[in-house]
Amino acid sequence: MKNAKTSDMRHKVKLYKQVNVRNRELGTVETRWIKDFEVWCREVTIYREQLETIVSGAETLRDRKEFECRLTKTSEKISSRHRLTYQGKMYRVSIVGDTNGTHDRIRFLAEALEDGGA
């Protein structure tokens, strides 16, 4: 794979972290996703797989995207506890790691499940 240039980093990805917020009226604790930071990325691959559940007959689409960004103080924080938005859709970050051991780039896999409408 070729080295990523700054000009390749043209997709702004917003990363969110999970926080617990107390609802004073109901006295309950609710989980919310709030924006943590943004990074400029290169989209490396797109993988879409259709999953079928035999028991229910439902179809689900798994949408995976792989992103690469420059390793900075901000991007070092990316972990599998984050969610991200890309092109208006929320994804779960599943794998994060150094691209090739040079510590100048980081790559992460994002995954979303959609109802395929069966």
C-alpha cells in the first residue's frame, strides 16, 4: 500500500465517546454519545456483507470501512470505545492500530449494522 499523503486525508470523521447523564426528573441514568474530537482521514476500503438469519428470515447488512489518519496527540486517543460518524451514518470502532510499525499513521476499522428490510 502506498504511503498516505496529506492530500489523501480528505474525509473529516467525528469521533464520539459514551457518557452517562442523570435524568433529574426520572431519577435514572441515561447513556449518550457526545462529540469527543475530529480527525481528517483517508478511506482505505469499503466492505459490505449481507447477513441472513435463518431462524427469523431477517436480512442484515454489515457495512465496514477502514480509515487511516496521521498519528497525532488527538488520534492517539482513538479506541474501540469510540463511535464515529461518516457521511451521516454512525459506526462502531472495532480495531485500532499502527499501520506498519512506523508510528506515523494509525488505521481503524469502523462497522455499522443496518436492517436490510426482509
